[in-house]
Amino acid sequence: MNQQLIFNHDFVWNEHEQAAQCSCLQAGLKVIIYIKKPEGWIADAWLVQVKEDYFFWEEEIEAALDAQPLGEDAILRLDGSA
């Protein structure tokens, strides 16, 4: 686990982004993460699935933040997987 990231466990559905949304703190900066819903999924079911696979997504978020710099908006978008 990356000790520089603090996950807030605040998963919600974001209708505008069509994604599960959560946040974490990275060196004091609040990062908003969107995990896009795959084709064919119902929004509520996708949110439940993301919550159930929390540890998988935590690792994916850590890897993405290590691999790419954040923009000024501090938003990270990930593609969901079915």
C-alpha cells in the first residue's frame, strides 16, 4: 500500500461522468477519481461492484497516479472493466 495516499472510502455514483466516483488525498491534495461504467452495466450495479472490488481499484488508482501526473483539476479518470 502506498502510504502517500489516503483513501476516503466515499464511493458515489456521478451521473454526469457515468462513473463511480471516489476520492483520496495525495500529499494533502484531494484527488477526485472517476471509474467509468462499462457498456451494458446498470449504474447501481456498477457502483456496488466497484465497492466490492475496492482493493483492486485502490491498486489501480495507485498505479495510475504513479504513472501519470495529475492536471491542475486533480481529477483521475479510469476505464472500468467488466
